[in-house]
Amino acid sequence: MSKDPYVTLGVSRTASQDDIKAAYRKLAKSLHPDLHPDDPEKQAAFQAVTAAHDLLRDPEKRRRFDAGEIDSSGQERAQAYHRQYAGHEDASAFTEGFARQGYGRGYGPGFGGKADDNLQDLFSDFFGQRARAGMRPKPAAKGADLRYEIEVDFLDAARGAKRKVTMSDGAFIEIAIPAGVRDGQTLRLRGKGAPGTGPAPAGDALVTVTVKPHPIFTREGDDIALDLPITLDEAVLGARVSVPTISGKLTMTIPEGASSGRRLRLKGKGIQRGTTTGDQVVRLKIVLPKEIDDDIREIAERWRAVSDFDPRADMETKVC
């Protein structure tokens, strides 16, 4: 694939960060090594796409790449003297071209010898120093941090789990998802980023976690919230009912005369983080059958005939 990260991701140089992220996600899903375990070309393309995204998603790296200060791998570009003739152990190629253009003519013995010999010595010394300077090892610098994304189920985020992440080089690494991790939280894996130069350590891998929504549970801080449907008789007479929690089912008491919207609390059944644990908040919701039979209708009619209860009375006083 192209070494230009814009071309690799298929976006323009003026693309927004959202456009870059969307293009990366689309390509990563189609090229992921899990889908092509025996296709080295697809795996190489996946690595290239990931590397391009790592560079362009960082505003400072993107600015420096656009300015020509770093290359597509994030490395510093060669300095100005690393051009056509820089780095030659002998400068014959340069001095011959230099002489052909006429720059070595007109120097006599007063310059210290024959023109060609003097130029050869002069530029050999000059470029020899540059070459030696260019071959010096780069100063030690910590490797760049690399960014990844992982999607986990709600219960795995609540209870903790182990998951595999595909690195930019196609290798897999197993990471521990800590119990109570939040949607959008970033986990840092020390030393799993780009290699450093010289004796400097590698950078870190930064893994951003996206938590999938759950069909019945929602999170409120460290509490878990749940809407619990109950029948009319359970609300009127009270009952013992089974309630799901993130750690399994348990039995809870519905008090007599419970109304829809009432909140009951199950202590210690929420998210555990360190030494603290949240609760599970159960919101009651009275649900009637889809088909109202004669018995229910008769009960309701008798109630309406004798009751003066108005559940909306407080609303009227507050409005007035």
C-alpha cells in the first residue's frame, strides 16, 4: 500500500478527524486479521491502515507530517545535507560534477596545487565530516505511543474480563479488562507501543474501551439500574419476585401497595471498584396483560364505583 497515510486511508489531506476515524473503522473491519488468518497481504494492509490512522489521529503528528518534518512511520526526516552527494566516503562523484560545471578552473599553484587535486581534498574532508556526522547513532528517545480501540460487552465491563487486541504489527496481545471500566476509558499498556531508539524504552499502547449497551441494565455511576415489570396483584398485595443482577439472580420483596416508578435498592449489587461497591436500583413498573379479561374488568369497575382516589391531585396544586 502507499506510504502516504492519506492515500492508505482513502481520505483527502483536508479530511476532518471524524472522516479519518470513519475511514479507518471501515477498512479495519474489512481487513482485520481475524477475518483473514491465512492471507498475509490482508494482514499487511491491516498493519498499514492502522499505522496510517495512528499518525493522522494525533493532531501534532499530522501537522508535522504535513509540514514534512516526519515521514509516514513517524520518524524524523533526514536533514538538508542528506541529498544527492551527502554521505559519500569519497567526494569524487561530487568533485567531478563540480569540475564539469567549471567551478574548479582558474586556480593555480597559489591555491596549493592542481585545481582538481585541491578540490578533491577539500570536498573529501568536507563530505567526510558530514558522512561521519550522519552515521552517528541517533540520541536515545522513548518510542511513540500507539492507540487502539476495543469493544466489550456491558457485563464484561462491569465484572472484568480478558480480551485480545490486534497490534499494529498484526500480533495479538491479551489484556485484562478491569471490573468497572467505563465507556470511553483508555487503558495504558506499558512498553507495548513503538520501539525506542538506542537504549530508550518502547512507547505505550493506549487502548480505548467502548462498552456495548445492555438490553435491561444501565449504569448510573457505580450503581446498576433496572426497570422491573410487576403485575397488578404484586403491586397491590406485595410479593417475593426473582430479580436479575450483574452477578446472577436473587429474590426481592415487593412491598404491599407499590406504585410504578418506585425505586428499591439492592445494596452491594452494583459495580465493584477497589474497596467500594455500588448498588442495584430497581424501578418498579406495573404491567397489565395485553388482553383484559372479564375478571380484571369487573375488579376495575367495582374500584372505580367506590373509590375517590386521585393520583393526579398533587399535580394540579403544583401547577396552580
